[in-house]
Amino acid sequence: MARSTYGTRADDTFATMRADILAGRLTPGEKLKFPELSTRYGVGVGVLREALTRLVEQDLVRSQPHQGFQVTPLSAEDLIELTTARVAIERLVFRMSLAEGDTPWESDLVAKHHTLERTPQYDRDDPERVGDAWSRAHADFHHALLAGCRNSRLLGIATSLRDSAELYRSWSQQHFRHPDRDVIAEHRELMELALARDADAAVEALARHISHTTDILLGTDHRQESMSAGNVGSGVSA
């Protein structure tokens, strides 16, 4: 097989598996066995291993010695630690982004927000699930908020933490909708404060935005117990 063809199949498999994890078709804590995955995705072990390695890098999959791969489990303790780290790092990187971002950065931010606002949040064929296109647009917008920062090390840490939070965010959106939350307004506020270069207000708005998902997931004792016990998958349709 030519490298270009192999690479394309690995990219496609990675993208499909990632979407399946975030949509709950592969559930938190689920064991990922090569024979089953090969049948499901129609590719060999080499392609699967490359795709899984990339998913491990995004903390959507974990690799355990002598046990293989599994979808990353959810836990209340991990979510709290992750949120604390994200708020600390993204506040710093966002403030630097506002100080260092130029006109092309502003234009890109407006464009990314426009795409996000015009993309339906839920899947047309399965209204209970967040659409893949919206998930991509959402990630692109949040990356654009921070992209003005010229410190690649800090930006890389922020991106890694956002990747780690993706599974929690997706699960929250799909299983604990809050009618009182106006996500569209939150994103618009972030864009407007960024363009106004109102750093103090902008970083506080971002901190609230990040913490809101955690508040939703930890809003009841039942949800905390479910995550701590590793039983999240039982509430997710495959």
C-alpha cells in the first residue's frame, strides 16, 4: 500500500472513530478490541493502531499495558482537576492573545464565530446528538480565541487541555441540556469582548464559560456518583 493511501485511511479512520467517541457510539470506558474495530471500520491493525495513537494524544482513548485500548472513562475528580487547569491556562493564554493578536487574527475570529453561529448544534438525523460539524466549528472558534498568543508552548498546553475536555463537553451537551443556558450568547460575548480588547472582562467570561459545563455535569449527586463509579456509559446510547 502506498504511504499516501495508508495515511489517508488512517486519517479517515481517526476522524470517524473520534466522531463515534464524541457522539457516544463508542462509550466512556469501553474496551476497544482490534478484531471488532477492524470489522467496524474496514481497516487493518496498522491503520487502527495509528488512529488510536492519535486519539490517545487527544486523551479520548487510553492505552493500558497488557490490556489494550479503551475509551477514556469519565470521573468527577478528573473533571474538577481538568477544569481547574483549563481555567488557569486559558485565562493566561487568552489575555496574551488579546494583547498580541493582529488584524488577521481578528478577521479569523469573526469568520470562525460566523461559521459556529450558522451551524446547527444538533444532528439533523439524530436530534439527541451534537452534530459533528458543530463540534468542529466549536473547536475552531475556541482555538481562534487563543490563536493571537505568540507563545507556542502555552498555546500547545491550552490546546491539549481542550482536547482532554472534549469528551466531557460532548457528553454534557448530549445528556444534560440546560434550557436556561444560552450558548450562542456566550460565544458572541466572548467574540465581542475579544474584539474590544477588554481583557479583564474577556478572561472572566471565558472562565465562566469553561466552568459552566463542569457545573452542569456535577450538578447532582447522582451524576457525580455515576462518573466516579465509571458507569457513565450506561446512560449513553451506543
